Amino acid sequence: MDTEATKECGADAEQDDGGVTLHTGSEHSIRAFIGIRVSHAGHLVEALLDDRELQQTPVRWSMTENLHVTLAFLGEVEGEALRRLWPEVCAAVKRLRSFPVGFTTPKLFPSPENPRIVALEVDDQRGQLMGLRRALMQACQQAGMPVDERSFRPHMSLGRIRPPLLRGQVATLALALQERGWPVVEPFLAQHVSLFRSDLFPDGARYVELGRAALAGRAGRA
């Protein structure tokens, strides 16, 4: 039988279903990550989708409701482990103040020579996003959860490149990204982090927001 537990952080945490619902038991493990949802970048994805030249490239563009910046990828996690983690996340983020997040222009990522996605990198000159990432990594460690220690380059994925990518297609894609006057994604105030469940489907993943943990100094809805 399924059992459920509800977790939420902060008196001002906003969640339609009243918090984070987690299913316990190994048979109910989920693919999860912690990140920041970006809800105002859909116009850029629509412009990329409408570009005739880009339509000839093997890129599967992101759904606007999936746009986000990943801070901690958790992998396949059981509900019990998430229940141990969530209070640690709440305690970690409430000690940090909200901060602005800005983006670069679209580019091939992680490099033009070996691109896997089209992305916007985060402009984190003051290191505040990296500070949030470190706090979340410490929360994971305190909860006894393994974390991905690979080099972290914060970005928002706009589309995934489907292999094989031919050399001519790389050049076409790179040139289009560099030369077009793409819509700007304006900076926004990072006011909370979200716990997401990643559901995999043949046409791509769907990211379901399970709950939010607010940073300090939150000034209204993001």
C-alpha cells in the first residue's frame, strides 16, 4: 500500500497541493532534482522554434514549462531519502537572501566543439548562485545523500541536440545562434528553490514541481 507524507518549507511557501508529497518505499523511487524554475523565457524558445534555419537542425527544443536552472541533481531517490533531505534543504536556503539571476545569449553547451545542448549560461558574477549550490550540496551530505561532484556550470537548457550531429549542422547551428538578434531573457529575482520530479517519456522529460523552499528576504511571487 502506498503511504504519503507532506513536507513544506517556510511560512510563506506557496504550493497548490499544500506542500511536497513524497511516496515512501523503494518501489516508488523517483528521478529528482533541485533547481530554480524560469517562467518568463518562453518567448525565446518560441523564437528558436520559429526560425527556419534552426528547423533544419537536430535539436529537440524544450517545453516552456520545463525551463529551469538545475542546482542539484539527485538521480533516482526513494521517498524516505527525500524526507530526510527536505528539512536540511529548508534550513539551508532560509539562511540565504534572494538574489538576481541573469543570463547570457544562446550558445552551444558545454562547448562549440562538443555540443550536447543549446543553453543560456547564468551570469553569476557575484557568486550568489554558486553559494546556493554549495549550501544545497552540504544539505545533501548532511542528509546522507550522494551528490554529483562534477564541475558545475549553471545554465538553462533551451534544447537538446540529437546525435549524430554532422559538422555542417554544427556550423549552421553555431552561426544562427551567434548572428540572430534573439529575444533577451531579463534578469529575475531568485526567491525560492524547487524540488522537481523528472518523468521520462519518448518525446522528452516532463518536470513536475513537488514543492518550494523559500530564501530569506522574499519579496512577493516570482
